[in-house]
Amino acid sequence: MTRLFTILSLALFSLAVSPQAPAHADEPLALPDVTIYHLEGRRSERIVWLMEELDLPYRLVYERGDLQASMANIREVNPDVPMAPTVVIGDQVLVESGAIIEVILNRYAPDKLQPALSTPDYAGHMMWMHFAEGSLAARLFSDYRAWMKDPPTERSRFVDSEATVQYAENHLAKHPWFGGADFSAADIMMMFPLNVATSLNIVDEAQFPKVAEWKKRAEARPAYQRMLKAARPDGMIGNLPRLPKHAPAGPRE
């Protein structure tokens, strides 16, 4: 009995000190048909870019140069919440670009575009995956709508658009990518809101040189260029007007 207890104790100790297996080491599932319902220049570009980075097949559905017709296509598939992206994977209809990206990576490309669970970069990668919409885009569009009606004369005393973009700037001062050492799906998620921040004059682009440099590197990736050719062949269409004035830069009072 003592000998059995010793053997079991050694086995448990061995398991405890053995290095963790890398995350996402499971064999990828077979990829079913993937159809991306798209609006030009909108969040659905993320899924096209992801599939191009992974070199996975997909069908892209939109009416070139006609946002209303593209939205009509989406309503046929997803009448309850017609959103871009709406993505059909096999027989499942999915919305929310972050969730769609995680489903595709974890099921069909488990060792691609995300750090392993055991690495320090993993937590940061996941935070930026969710910060992109949960904090950054939400703040940007809230400020945009308010400032279109009443241009600000001072910064908010609470977290504002400048603060959320500055948070990204501070991270990029220490890391080359939002996922840490390597390009990841977090960079795909962050591109849309950071483009919104500067293209709509919500923040002053000149204040954020690290963000500007990161954009150039991300946009130079061959998969991003293939995405533009497939998903935005005529450039940006139907864009929102730029703010006439954003909040003054600098510290809050």
C-alpha cells in the first residue's frame, strides 16, 4: 500500500511540474462552407481579412457599390438582426465579428493568429480582441454622435475617445502588435475602430504616431491587400462625415 501511494504521489508530482501543452494544439476540424455577407468598408472586412491570412476558402456576398442592396442580401439570411458581418458556417448563422473570428480560429485553425494559452501574450491578445468593440468602438461612436450635435469645448472627465486610443498607443510603444510579439487576430479586430477614430476626426491622428506606424505595417500585409481587392475594390463608399471638431487634446481638468 505504501509503495502504491509513493508511485501515485510521484505521478501526480510529475504532472504538476510538467510544462503545459501549448494552447490550441487540437487537430483542426474540417472546414464547412463559409459565406460572408458583407458591407463595403464595414466590420465584415475583418472576416475577409482573417480568411485571407489563414488561406482558407470562403464565399463573399455583396453588391458592389450598393450598400442598400448588400443589406437586402443580409436581411434575407438574417432578418432578426441584419448586421455586417453575418457569416454562415455550415448550417450556422453567426454575427459579431469577434465571436466569428474566435469560432473560426479555435475550430478550424487552432494554432494560427493567437498566442498559446501558456504564454504571457495570451491575456493581452484576448483583452484587445474584446477591447476593440467593448470599449474602443463603443466609446468612439458614442462620442461621435454626441459631438456631431454639440462639438465639445473640453475633454470629458471620464474615459473618452482620446483616452481609449491613447491606451492603444501606450501598448504599441512597448509591443509591435496587439497580440504581443506577433501579428494576431487582435490586430484584425483593432484596425476598424482605430481607422474610425482618425478618419472621422474623433481624435487627432498626429497625437498617435505608434498607432499610425502600426497601421502602415498591418496594411502592408499581403492578406490585407487581398482583402481590399476582394472586399473594397472601389475604396470607401458611404462613409460617415468627419467631425467638424473633436475634443481638445491634452489632460482632463
